[in-house]
Amino acid sequence: MRVNRSEFLTVLESVQPGLTNQDVVEQSSCFAFQNGDVFTFNDEIACIRQLPKPVRKLAGAVQALPLLNILRKLPEDDIDVMIEGDEFIIRGKGRRNGTRTQAEILLPFDKVEKAAKWKPLHEDFTDAVYIASQCVGKDESNYAATCLHVHPNFIEACDNHQAIRYSLETNVREAMLVRGSSIKHIVSLDMVEFAETDTWIHFRNKTGLTFSCRRDVQEYEPLDNTLKLGKSVKMTFPKGLIEASDRAEVYSAENADENEVTVEIKTGKLKVIGEGASGWFVEVKKVAYEGEAISFKVGPKLLTEIVKKYNDCHIAADRLKVKTGKFVYVVALGRLKEKEAAKEEE
């Protein structure tokens, strides 16, 4: 079966979110080819997409990572692919390779209820997911904090350090919790419609790719009080903060589980700090602020989105708040020690 390598690779890469190398379910690290489709499933995420026409007769489960890597490294525009015995064979010009294959597909894809009624996805839905997913926690002992709360009127998240609510008509029939680590994948997939079933929410794009992730309808503690602010002072973020945050991320990004920069604010100055295993970065900006020396931690990409959309914030005794036309964000503040507040940059 002769197929365009780039087209085939694009289809396989689009279902990657459903893969995992952890032993969650058998063959969860595999592409499963069946009935003209390729699908992946890791118990939290399921993806399915129709294969290019020349290879729709492929059948079996193939280890995904080596297959992807070899397809990326081959120079040919067109390749021959086939399954021979227990191998997925690829033939190019003067080269040939085989990847281990299982004829029997063991992935329990039937656990994913089929979507029936599809509805258009709000044009701001993926933007809301992108921003809110940066406020989910990673502590598995606090399930709700690892999720986005998708409500008919907004999407919100809180990791007990920061909280955000993005207002939009989501058109979901009921409020639900969805793992932030799962739903964040839709941001780059250009989804245009969605559907709800008993335990899954499904998204689909114009290529026919269907991405499904588990949903839960358990209670979510209201964030209304968390998002409120008492007596506060207004401050305008300084120019160049986006660029400073980007530079600080060179080092903060080394902390894969907690990619955060520290922002310190004291009278007349705002400092952005990025630290990682290999080094650190500090940049100081002038700012019109008079008050206690304070600090907070925030993801650099989230800080960028905040400053892009709105340049002002309000600072209260225990938190900093930004309210734009679309979302409200609050973050807990720390107090700098006197000697830290007085320390000048060299």
C-alpha cells in the first residue's frame, strides 16, 4: 500500500494525545488500526481518525513511538506500508524497516460511548481551556484541583494558590469536571464541535478527528468568594513584562512540573525571576506602586496572556486580581521579608 508519508504521519500525530507509556491499559502505547481508522486509548483520553485511503486496510496494534520516529526521519515523499506477520513494514528507496505488531487489538475502545448529538463549539472555548488549564493543580490527592470546571456559563479552575474564571456560554447541558491534563490537548487541534455522553465529552474538528476525554459531574466548590477582593489598590503592569517573562522562562521551564516565575513588587519596582537546575534570570522594571513588598508565583505563559489582554491589576491584603472583559484571575500573595524588600539589584 503506497501512501504519502507526510499525510500518514499527520494523521498519526493527531491521535497522539491518547497514547501513554504507562501500563494503564494494554496497548495504550500503540496505534490501533481497524476498519479504516486509527485510534488510541489511555483510559482518560480516546482519539480516532480515518486513515488516508491507500492504507485503510491496515489492521493491528503497532508500537507508536518507533513508528512515529521512523516516519519523521524518512526522506521519501511516498512510502510503501504493509503488515506482514507480526511486523509493520515500511519500504522506502533502498531502505526497509519493521515495527512489532499485534494482530489482536486489546484496547477497550468500547468503553467510550459514541457521540450522537453534536453541537457547535464556542469560538472562545479553546482559549478558555488554554488559560484555565494553567491554573489546575498536580496534587492527585485533590482531584477537583486537577480539573477544569466546565459550567454552562463559564470555565474555571483553582489549584488552591491561584484561581481563574473565564466567562462564556459553553452550551454544555450540565456542569462537569474534566482533567486539565486531558482537555488541554484540544487547544492545538482546531476543534469546531462537541458532544456529551454519560461519562465522556467529545470534540471533533474538520478533519474528522474525534478527541474524547472523561468527564465527572461531582460537586465543585464555588469560587465566588475566592474571586472577590476586599480593599485594594490599582497597579498598571510595566511595559516589557511579557518579554521579561519570556526570558525568565528559559530557566523556569526546566521545572517541568512547576514552570513558574516569581514576581516581586515593592515601591517603584517590579522584579521577574526565573530559576531552574542550570541557572537563573532576573529582570527589574519600574512600576507605579507604593505599599508593602509582595510576591507571587505564576506560569510565564499565563502571565503573558494576562498582560496581553489587560494591563491593570488590583492588589489587596492577601491577593492580586486581574479582571478583563473575559476572565477574572486571582493569585495568593506572599510578603517579602524586610531585608529582601530592601535589597537592591547590582
